[in-house]
Amino acid sequence: MSLERYIRQRNKICNMFIAAQQPMHIDRLTPEDMQQLAQQLAIDLDPASLVLDGETRGKPLGTKRAILNQAATELKALGAEVEIY
């Protein structure tokens, strides 16, 4: 569920900034899509990215970390290599 949410969020962001990019769908992920998601999750799970220069802390930080970790776990279950911080 978290991976699907993460993909929807990613699609919205890409739609705003990269109009030519096709949206990803959880039921049609290619190996390239999974690699791209794994790389983006690794960036999003980096401690500096998680806290947004100290702007995110407490319960919102814990929630964000839990959602991203769950998305990474779900992606790993599909066979992608993801480093979880």
C-alpha cells in the first residue's frame, strides 16, 4: 500500500515537472521502473532528505520514515535492490 502511495506521489511530481515522462503503475513496473524507484527511495530515505534541514521532526518525521521504509520493503519484495536506512 505504501509503495502504491509513493508511486502516486512520484507521478504527481513528475507530471508537474517532467511532462513527457509516462506515469508508473504498480501492476506494470518494469525492471527500469523498479531501479528508478529504488534510487529515489534511497535519496528520500537519506537522513538529510528526511529531516528537510531540520524542518521535519517528531511525529511527522516518524510517519514519513515509516511510509518510506514500508514502500522500500514492498519494492524489495518485488525483487528490487533497495538500501534502507
